[in-house]
Amino acid sequence: AVTNGAEPAINPAFADIAFAFDIDGVLYKGQEGIPGAREMLQKIRQQGLRYVFLTNGGGAHENAKAASLAKRLGIENPEYVLKDRVILSHTPMRGWDDDIKKNGTVLITASQPETARQLARQYGFQRAVTPADLIAANPHIYPFAHLRDSLHKETSPLPDGKSAAAITDPYSRSIPPDALKVDQILVWNDPRDWALDIQVIHDLLVSHRGYLGTLSSHNGDASLADAGWQQDGQPALWISNLDLVWRTEHPVNRFGTGAFLEALKGVWAGVTGGAAPLRYRALGKPSRHTYEYAHERLLRGDGGRKPLRRVYMVGDNPESDIRGANEFAPRDGASWESILVRTGVFQPTETEPEPRYKPTVVVDDVVDAVVWALRNEG
Ligand code: G3P
Ligand code: MG
């Protein structure tokens, strides 16, 4: 068997097909690898098939995710099987080329805030602050200190708040001179201190132009559309994935980043009296942007750019994996087929026997998914 970095011979029958594997609920559940997944990956690598791992997980480096995948599946040659193939929910942000990265300030919330901040800096966000930084700088923001010595322990001083924008802003008289201006809020995965994070996200969404500690005079103005909420230059809110649930070893699905979003929406509805829906943008599956990114990565393959005819998305979550693949129509005319496995989020019940988004096929697990796809190719 090929176990080192040597390039495998490509089986010509599979030269223009590829796989996108979801991770949680497809390759492992919590710490438990799905039986047969390791051997399957070794095999398709040896066949020269193109593949990526397309996960809605996030909050850490792509290489860290590859390392946890290697550990949980017992893959001994991850450099060969996994390297440069992991696409996390926020990975497409690596390619963002915008002014905010260079000149703006972003608030990052994630499961491991300090890890996320370091990664954001590596992605090019020059000024990334975390909720922990905010309460370290001003404890009055959040009067409950129980996580200060653990989750919120690592902090950095806030960047200078007296930005050029503050000086030229026509309303600058009302802005405290040291107020921090946040230009974008990035929720990278499910936060661990929902209460603090909902508080600071709310504070920025009701602020005057993103200056922390201010209030927009438009909030609740009935003469404006949506009663004026989020219409005063507040930071854009990005949610890196919308998964309400995901799958671990536990028999019942667990809440994900989408559940945090639902909580935030609920608080927002309370604050606005239901007058304005929460405005946000999303990345991750099922968003087209994420599938475009994955398609482009697959086209580049392991070396030169090669055309694709068909991509098989193997996933466990109908609302992200299956929906995204079904709705995605790449510009090059290739097709994405969706294969739903029974090892994860999708659990047929008497009241809901069918998945909400219908896949091309439903199979037992990832091994059967690959067997089905290769047979489908004749
Ligand atoms: O937190 C991870 C979860 O939302 C989904 O991961 O690999 O099933 O897309 P995955
Ligand atoms: Mg999954």
C-alpha cells in the first residue's frame, strides 16, 4: 500500500469526479471514529481520487482539525491523507480581501476565544478582539465574574479606540474619546459563554456606528423601516454556520452554532419588541459561497487544475450538507450529488420519516456512500 507522500496513479475512470466529506456524524461521532472510514480514505487516496473535508466545525486552525481527525480515525500518515484538505466554516474568510482586515476591528466569538483570535490574525484580521478583552478593559460590561479565571483568562489590551472614523464622525461629540469602534462581528463557532456573548453582540448592534458603549438614536424610531434597528452603521454580523444541531456519541443530537443564533434572535426579538428581524449573514453549509470555495479547491486538486464532472457530498445533516449540495450549481457545469448517511444528525422518526431536503440517495454510512458513488460511475 502507498503510505508516504508519493503521488498515486490516477484511476482514469475517476479522473473527473471528487468527494466532499462532512466530518461530524460522517467520519466520527465525538471521539469515536466511524468503522471503516480510515480504510476508505486510504483507499480513495491510493486511487488518486480528489476529495476535501467540508465541515461546519470551526474555532481552531484547519491543521488542528486534521490532527483531531487523524487521531480519532487512527490515521498514521495524515500528511498524505488529510493535509490541505480541511475546509472549516470560516476557512473562506482566508481569501477575503477587504478593508476591514487591514484597517478595521473585528469582534470574534468562538469556543476557544484566544485560539480564534490567533487564527483571525493569521487570516489577516489586524485587530481582532474577544469578549474577554472587553470585560478585562471594562468589568462593568458584564457584572458576573465566574469565568474570568478560566474561559476569559487570556486577554489582550484593546486597540486604540480613537480611530480616524471617530474624529471625522459628525456625531463624534457624543462618542467617548476612548470608545472602541467595532466594524464586524464574527461568530466562528458555538460560543461557550452565551450570556456574555449575547450581551456584547447586542451592545454593538444597538450602538451608534459600532462604538461600544453608545446607543443609536435610530433604535425604535417608528418612522423608519424596521423601526430603525441596525440602520446606523452598526457592525455586520457574520455567523460561520447555521447548524441547529450536530452529532456526537450522545444518542440525541447536540446544539450547535445555529442554536446560539436562535437564542440571540430570541433576545433581539425581546429588545426590539419584534419590530425588526435580526440582520446577519451566514457562511458554512448550505451557503453557496462555501460550496463555491470547496469546488474551487477540488478543481485545483493535488497539483494542476483539472476539470470536474461530478462531486459527491457525503453528509449527515439534511439542512446543511444535503440542502447545500442540492442547491449548488457550479459555473463549470459540473453537478453535485448528495449522499445522506444514517450515522449522524438524520434520524428518521414516526412523525418525520423523511429528511427535509431529499438527497440523491440515503445509505448506512460513509463506506457505503463511497461504494454507491463509484458504482454510480459505472
Ligand atoms: O460544530 C460542528 C458541527 O456544527 C458540524 O460539523 O462536520 O458535521 O459539518 P460537520
Ligand atoms: Mg455532520
